[in-house]
Amino acid sequence: MVQLPSTAAASTCPLVSRVLGVARTQPGAPAIVGSNRTWTYRDLADEIEAVRGACLGLGPAIGTVVAIKNAGDERLAGQFLGARAAGLIPVLIDEFGDAGRTHAVLAASRPALVMKTVADGVISVSHASGDDAHEPRTLAPEAGYVVFTSGSTGAPKGIVGNARGVLSFLDWERSQFPAGSQVRGALLTSPAFDVVLRDVLLPLTSGGRLHAGGAGIRTNPRRVVPWLAEEGVELVHVVPSLGRRWAPEPGSLPNLRWVVFAGEPLRDGHVLQWRAAAPSARLLNLYGPSETTLAKFCSEVDDPPSPGLQPVGHPLPGTTLTLEPLADDADAGRVVITTPDGSLGYLEGTAAQGDAAALTRRDGVTRFVTADRGRWDASGRLVVLGRLDARVKRRGLFVDLAHIERMAETLPGVSAACCVQDPEDSRIVLWVSGQDEAVAGALRRRLVALMGAELPDEVRSIETLPLLPSGKPDRVALRARSAGGAPMTLEA
């Protein structure tokens, strides 16, 4: 008989309660399909209880942070939910992630325990030691997890996540599917990115099936689409830059029923590529910074898509939007989101004073003043134009880096584009993949007619744009590569 963990803390984590509730009703149903075995819901419940017991055996205080080191494999669900069942606050670490980022995350989150999978699939839980050892941090009981921002524009900030907010989002997302649907989802997101909670928990809180290919699939873009087809996956969450790297061919994903985009702006070219690959799928476009918990806006993508940027639609239930006027931009406003399901704030010591002031939670409601520019389209849907810091000054005039990227990606042969400003001399450098150096100069000439005064100073080619764990372009790395020197071709 499947039982809830006995601790009071477990009963207050809605994610644990929901998954174990599914295990009671269908214990023998498949829950996780891994690379080596299939786990039933009974197996998953046993794993949650085993992890819980291993954590509690080390005597941590309720609310203690635990670091979970995982490569994005089939053990992640049991590790996360087992830690929550013990009343602990997980921070997920990607074992294939950047070592410098991992060190910074561990130093900032200060876990008392470290959990990882060792030889033969055994889960090890131990006190933090060596480089992982810091004065342990304990968070408020209502905290559900810790996640760090992508760091696409600077140092990552720690966010104290809201487990009830996660479940609220999952309930909404499930409402978009046919009644009784037990969806087959895919685990393809880095554990360091909060969207992994959507990957893992949407199928498991609804009696569906989670397909986990492990690091061998997740870290090899060429293997992702064949694996999705072989596994019969029905739903996939996609960051557009990462999805483009997977390069789905027309008709390659006939079983896919839902493609859910999030994480960065969605453009019509992405939509057309995925519509051709998955002709039976519904395409949804989500928006919501990690500070607001997973996503807070949704729009079903038009068929055919509108030219250029796709709208992110309307707020989810309970969420409100304000567009605050911008003194230097009459056509857009700063996006401000208010929601009861938002995060609990930044982890102390990880956000600058100005950033911390932008994220507040009072009386059970989170208000986040984002760094995004938005406007309404003709149908009353929100369109996110890009970050405020994408509008930069060059020789006294504002230039929109996001607009340059959008224009570049309309040109033949450009598979991806990322525009940055050189930190040394304010030159604007457009990085493109899909072009070799011989034609990069010709590309700049073609941009003259499109860009006018916004024309980039240089166009540089790169085999593959560097991506963060979130799947977004690594702008910090590209700015560093842009500093000084003549235009060049760089390899990934």
C-alpha cells in the first residue's frame, strides 16, 4: 500500500502530495521511462520515501537547503520530491553545467546536504564538505525550492521558489489538454533551469508518463528529435534557440500533440519549422520570468503565424499586468506582473539592491517589475519586445539590439543571430550562425536596406551560438568575444 510520508512537512508540500496521490490510485502504471528501466508509480513512491529517509537520517533542520546534483536523468523526480518530503529546500545542480557557475550557486545557496547518484544508480546523501561546505542556510517553511536566473545578462540571482505556485501553474497547463489526458512528456531541460520542474512534474502530477533520455540525449542536439519520435512523446517544452538547434525535419514528429514555447521571444520562423515537423500539434507560447514561477502568460500561436514576434497573450488566472510608461520609448512600456503564485523573493545576498527592490511579496502576493519591454497587439495580446537593456546608445542614438536580431533572422542562410554591444568601445556586433566568414560581409550589406541607422558595426560568424543551461544565447560570452580585434570566424 502506498502511503504519504509521515512527516508534517511532507503533507504541506503540494507537489509531493499530488504525486503520491496518483501513486495510490494507479500504483502499477508506468511513471518514468528511463534509459535503463521503467519506473511504476509504486517504484517512484518507494524512491521518494527512500530519499526522504536518507535525508532525515542526517538530522537537518526543516527548511535546510539541499543541493541535488543530477545530469537530467530518471532519478531527478525521486530526488527532488524526496527532499521536499523531508521538509528540505532543493537547489538543482546540472552535473554537466559550467564548473564556475556550479561553484557560485553552491556558495550562494549554502546547502547543508549534497545529494547525487553514484555507481550502480545508488543515491548518495551526505553533509556538505570540501568546496561545497558553507554555513548552512535555512529558509522559511513556505519555500519550495531555490533556482538561479540564467545569468544571460550578468551574475545569476537566487530565487526562493513557491511550490504552491508550481502546482497552480501545472493545474492550469493541464487544463489546456483534453479531459483525462495522461500525457507523455519529455525531460530535456537542464536541471539548473526552473523549466525542468515543468518537464518533470506535469506528467507525474496528472498520472502521465515522463520519458527521460538522460544526458546522452539532452546534450546531443542531433539525437533529440529521433528520440522524441521513438519514445512517442506527446508534449515537449522548447526554448526557441535550443529547439532550433534540434533541427526538426518536416514530418519528423507525427506523435507530438503539444509544443510549448517559453524562455525567450518566439518568431514566425520557429513556428513554421515546428508546424512542419509536428503537423498534428497545438503550439502554445508562454511568458513569465522565473521570479513569477514558470509562466504567467499564454497565447495559442496563430495559424499561419503573424509576421515576426509572436504574442504571449493574456495573463493566467489570478495574474495582472501593468505596462509602466517609459520616458524614452513611447511605443512600449515596462512589464510589471502581479500574482499570488510568484516567488518568495531573492535569496539573501544574491541580488543587488535595485534588483531586490523590483521583486516584492506582501500579503501573499508577488509583484515583479521586470526588465522587459512590451506592448499590446491589435487583438489586445501582450507582445514582449525584448529587455530594456537591449536598447543601447551608440553615438548618441538608441539602437534596439533585439530588432537587429529579428531582422537578421529573416535573411536567407541565417539560422540564428545574437547582437551585443562591445563593452570597450560601444561598437554593436551581430553574431550569426549558419553563415561562413566569406559571406558575413555580404550579410551586412543586405542589412543596410533593413536597418538604416541601426546597422551593426560588425557582423561576425560563428559555427554555433553559445547557449546557457536555460537554452538562451550566452550574451556575456559573446560580449567577451566581441571585445577588440577584427571580425573573425569562431568555432563553438
